[in-house]
Amino acid sequence: MTYKPLVTFVVALFVFFITGCSISVEKTKTACEADHLLLTISAFPTNVWEEIGSRGKSDAPSRLGLERAGTSFSTQTQGVAVQDFYRFASVDEAAENYIVLQTDWFNLAPKSSIWISPNELKDIQLGADKYRLGCSQDVIETCRLVALYQTYVVEFKVDMPSLTYSDLVRLLQEIDQKMMNCVGN
């Protein structure tokens, strides 16, 4: 092999590997943007829902993490759904804040609430490193999730009057799939 074809081959190989790596990084970056991590109106089973959140960092209630965003959905008379996520600098920092956010999120339920464990939610399998899922009954039933995905913590709350448990499971699975696409599992 002469020198010129060898250099051409090495350069072509270098370009191939660099291009392949940058496509993979770009795909992960795109999958981790707020618009890809947050639910959309099409995830909800009926047309009674409308998105009322901005999908921005001002919609995430806590001022934690390197990055955060949230959105809300509402019905005319049957409640709301809220989703937030927080990205932290490290897995350890995310794990510490997961505990804080979980406590805060579940303490938002009214003091008079009764915690229930619907059978339909007992067998759900999410890819999160850790998660807590529970429903409380007061005037209406509200279900909550806080989940840890490597450096991300996700919060989700939904009032149940306009949803079935099957609807809720589909929403949780969609959140889980979006997060798994982001963290690369």
C-alpha cells in the first residue's frame, strides 16, 4: 500500500468514527431536552385535557439542580396533572435530592388524606433506579410519582376523576420511556 491511499484510508476512518460519535451524542442530547422529557397533550386518553404549563424552568416548583422544567395539564372540572424534572451534576447529588423531593412531593397531599394502594398499580415495572408511587384519597383521588433516573429526578401528580388506572399506567410508562431514552438504557 502506498502512502497516499493509507492516509486517505486513515482520514476516512477518522471521519467515520467522529461522525458516528457525534450523531450518538446529538441523539442523547435531543432526547434529554425538556420537550422530549415532558408529556404532551396527546399522552392523555381523552380530549378533556389541555396543557396550561409553559414547559419551562419556571414551571418546576423547586429551584434545585443544573436544569429543570415542568408543565401542567388541566381539565375543566376534573383536576390537574403536573410533571417536573430536575437534572443534577452527579448521580450522588441526584440521589440526595430524590429523597428531599420525594418527601416534599408526597407531603403536598392534604393532611386528611388516606393513602391507598390500588391493586392495578402494584405490578407496574419502571426502569427508574428508584421510585415511589402512591395514591391518596381526600375529596378526590390523587396519584403521585417521584422517580430517580441516574442524574434526573422526575415528579408527576395527577387527579384521578377523569382517568382510569390503566390510563395512569400508560402515562407512567410514557414518562419512563422518555427518561430511559434520555439516560441511555
